[in-house]
Amino acid sequence: MKGIWLSGEALRAVWSQLPYSEEPFAEWVWWETQDLPWGAVVVEEKGTPIAAIPLAQRQIGPFQLCRQPLSIPYLPVLLREPLPSRLSERYRVIGHILSAFGAWARRKRLSYIAGSLSHTWSYLPPLSPFEVRGHGSFVLYPGEFSPSRELLRKVRQASNLSLQLLSPLEGFEWWASHRPAGVSPKLVQQLRPLMKLRQIWHVVGVGDPLQAIGLFLIGRHRVWYMAGAHKGQGQAGTRLLYEAITWAHEKGWEFDFQGSVIPSIERFFRQFGGRWERRYHISAWRIW
């Protein structure tokens, strides 16, 4: 297998040949909407594309960088066929695709490349030239949400606050103005154009005037908590997540606490329960 870099119309022609992917951030419109230079490493076998890994691209002087945008939970891998269910065969396919990906990175002599893989790709072979770091996220599956008495007490403290369903753009602007101090301005920049894709966002506010807001990304079977903010010292943020989890489970969807990898946020999320879903972040510097 061999990896090649494609972008623009050449990539669009290949994209339609790879129907198996993690939606919605594996859809062409998601990447096209962002104001980012981007393309994909397409892995071919005997001239036939079997996989593609999209990446944002940046040039800083002589340095070439490829990385996962902040606006997606993990790097989607588009496939011609779904991964095999048998673990040994899945390991073999993953190994071939990621080995071709790594060989492409070495040939390109990149200054930096990085991204996280989904839990589906957590069974990794030795992966030169990448450094592999484990992390993950709490995930609550339908029927598994069993709030403690303490959590319910906190939710009741905010029960007098109204709930609002907001348009993605309206909710985004409030979040951007009240986001936590540690949130990167790049995340704001990358999320803003995606608010045009109204059908994949569920935006909830608590209080009138607003005291908390959450931006939830809707996938096939999962909802990701992509961004949130609150003001004041009350339990509006706790009520927000309680209502969002309940809503997602009523739809039959899993709820992913995206951001669990950050220790201060992980402590807050832990009170809601859930399974720890292991994922891996791969990165490499000066690949030459």
C-alpha cells in the first residue's frame, strides 16, 4: 500500500469512493465549510483508493505542518469497506493503512504531523515515525445514566432556570463571548463557519438571561459535547449537561464528553458517570 496527498477536485473524486466513515465530520461539506487549507492522505492498493485521512495543512516559512483541526473530535478515516469485525483481521488492515500513512509522512519530510484516532482505531501496530500517547473520553450509553443523589441535588438547585433551544450561530456567539479562559482562539475561528450547518448542531441554553450554554454535535449514533460556557457560581452548567444527556438518550444516542482528557474538566464530567473510552493521539516532529 502507498499513501499519496490529494486536495481539491482530485480528492473530491476519490472521496465519493470511500463511503464508510465516522459522520458528520467525515463529510465533504464539513471540511469545505471551514476556512482552512486542507487535503487528505489517500492510501492506495494497486492503484485503488482504500482509505483517506483528511488533515488541515499549514506552511510557516520552510516548515510544513499537517494536523487535525480543533473543530473535530478525532481524525476521521474514510474507507472503501468497513473494518473487519474479527480482531486479528482488523489489526492487519489498520496496520497496513497506518504504515502507509507513516511512510507518506517520512517521504514528505514534514516538520510536524498530529491527530487523534477514534476508539475504533485503538488497536495499533508499531507505528514509526509517530509518538503514540493514550488519552480518551467518558461516554454514556443509553440506559446507563444513573445520576447520584448529589448530582440530582445540584440539578434541583438550577431547576428554576428556563431552558432555551437556540440557533447554532446565536449560541455560538454567546459561547465565544463567555468561553473559558483556556479555550484557544483557533477553536473559535474554526467552529464559527461550521455553525452554518444547522442540522448537525443541538444548542441549549440555561436561564433567561443566559447563564450557561452548550454546543452539541450530532452524529449517526453519538452526540459530542463540543463546547460549553457558563457564568456565575451556580449549577446552570450541571443542569445543562443533565438535560443534554437525557435528550440524547431519549433519541437512542450515545453521549460523548469531548474534552475529558483535560484534568480540570475531567473532574467535573466524572460526576455524570460513563465508560472511559480509550483513544490514541499520534504525532511526529521533523520527519526526515
